[in-house]
Amino acid sequence: MASRAFAAAVAATKASKNLDTVLVGAKYLDEGTHNVTVQSVDTSNAEQNNRLKVVFIDNDGKVHNETVFIMNRDGNDFGYGLRQLWSALIPDTAALSAFFDAVEVDDTAFEMFTGMKLRITLIPDRGFQIKSLGSGTYAAFDVESGERVSDLEFATVAEAKDDAEARGLKRSFSRIVRMEATNVDDNIQSLNTAIESRKRAQDAARHFGPSGFTTGANVPKAV
């Protein structure tokens, strides 16, 4: 028989948790506050679509994917999410200036955030979540109103989700509403190391030609 603590956790989850997260998306971070590491930064859409895809991971291996817009909707200032990210990772004017120098010539400089640590707070976005009806069945509920949006009761979470999506309802996903600094000194040291590494690679690329031969005035002339 399961322990009393386990039984209590099951009862609490059935009563108040989003079972779609617990049962189906267990690899993803639930709503709440989490200490995380930047697992990756995808810059492939930076120039064309004004966005970064940042993946955060906690110590248990659960992840959260966040789209961070580089510029705001009007295109006249940095995106709020990006400013939040800078403030949580490298809240230091000298470090930020050094990052600007790097990213000004290469969008992939955003990838230097990989491995840095911070704290994020997640809340559910608009849409539906699947919850228990307390009778062994499940239904979709609107996150904002709390009202049930399923006409029927379903035996599984997956059936309830598929029904809601088939009727054109949007599933609710967690989004970041707050980022906080936790490891500033280590993050800045990581940034400086990455910048120096990039500089060495750039110097080497300028010093050597495409075939691997040294270029420049000091190269011996062919005879």
C-alpha cells in the first residue's frame, strides 16, 4: 500500500493541480517559481523573425521553452522579455556593454547565455487545462474564468485534451512573468570567458586563410 504522504499528494494533485501537466507533460516545468539554467539559445530566427528560443532546465531535468522577442512590437526598443533576461543574467553595465560589442557583429553571441543561471516564475497562459472532476473522469477548464468548457466527461486526460482541441480551443501553456538574478558573478565570468574564446577564434580566422596558410605581410613569398 502507498504511504500516507503519497496518498495525500495524490489527493492534493487531483483536487488542485493541472493534471495535463502532471500526467502528460511531466518533463516540463509547472507553474510557480524555479531555479534554472539556460540549456540552449536558438538564434536561427533572430534576424528574420526578431525572436530567440530559450530553453531553461532545472536540477530535475524539467524544462521550459520560452520565445523571447529581441525588439518590441513597434521596433523602437528592446523587447521586454530580452531586457528581463539581461537583468537576471548579467545585471552589470560593463558586462552588458561587452555583450553589446559581441552581438553587434554576430547574432549567435546570444548563445553565450547558455549555462548561465537564474530564477523564473511561470504562470499559465490563456486557454484550457485538463482537470479532474473528482469522479475518475476529466474535463477541460478555461484558465481565466475557471469555467468548464468540455460538454462531456472523459475517462483519460488525453481524450479530454483531444476533444477540446478538436473544437478549436487553445491549450494553455506556462509563460514566464518574472526573471530574477541568482548567480550574477558566475554568469559574468562565463560571459567574459565566452567573449575571449570568440575573440581568439576570430583572430585565428583572420590570421589564417581558407586553406590553412598564414596570410599577411610577413608571409614568405613563393620562389
